[in-house]
Amino acid sequence: MLQPAKPRVLIVDDHPTNRLAYTTLLEPSYSVVAAETGQQALELTLRDGYAVILLDVRMPGMDGFEVAELLRKRERTSHTPIVFLSAFDQTAEQAKKGYQVGATDFLFSPIDGELLKFKVATYVQIYLRNESLRLQLHQLQDSLRALQEDIGDTISEQVHRRINAPERQVEEFKRELGSLKV
């Protein structure tokens, strides 16, 4: 999944002030897209790939846990880092639930802007490296398939030549018989 020159970051939060604050912090380095609902985030991830998803835990309708679980079931977002943002329930149980549904990390309110930038930068790097490795793997698999086809074609050509050259086979057989006479 190709990323633009500035990697895409998806912010999912139902509070406009949070979306604006996170966007302002990250926009100088990233292409930031903001969604106010889990459903909107799911729709956006169908269209584009994101290097990191910042996901609010508590949202009306579909909460962050439900969104993360659905994102992890999709091929496109199954490996995308998801950082949960939470102002509530800053407990080990909350964190465990997040990790069970696919969280990569957690940030609790009040969000430290510098820490957010460091975490996003780290996860973007990891994501881009993984994408590069996936691309290399696909290229190697394509090369291997092409080599297997070439080898198969070469063997097939050799078999075809031998089958279609009975005179030569007869001559080879006569030579072999001649060398056996004592």
C-alpha cells in the first residue's frame, strides 16, 4: 500500500477540539485525515492506507474497541499500528482489552504532544519498513514464479525435442547396442 510523500495518519475522535489539536501537532510531518466516528474511519480505511491510526476509545455508536477489532479483520489494516487515545478508564483492564482487540499502544489524557509525535514517528517508521519488506517479498515471489515457469518451459522444450526426434533416438539406440557387442 503506497504512502504519499508525507505518510498518512488517521485520527478518529468524536471531539472536534481533540481532532484539531492532534492534526495541528502532526500536520507538519504527516498527511493527516480526521474522522469523527468509527463508521467514518472504517469507510476511510477502505479507500486509503494509513501508516498509523490514532483511535479514541470512547465514542458514541461504535467505540474504539469495536473499530479496532474490525480493522484487524481487514487485510489492508491488519498490520497498521493502532494507538488508542483515552481520557477515561486509565486502568490495566482497559489497556488489556485494547491489546486484545488489536491495539499497538495506548496514550492516556492529558496527551503529551511531544510523546504523541514520538510515538507516531516510531510507528510510521515501523509501518514503512514493514511495507517495504512486504513489497520486497512480493517481488521475490514474482521472480520465483517467473524462474519456475522458465525452468518448466526449458524442461518441457527438452522433452518435446526428444519426443519429436525419433530418428535421433533410433541412432542413439543403435550406437548403444553397438557398444554392447563383445
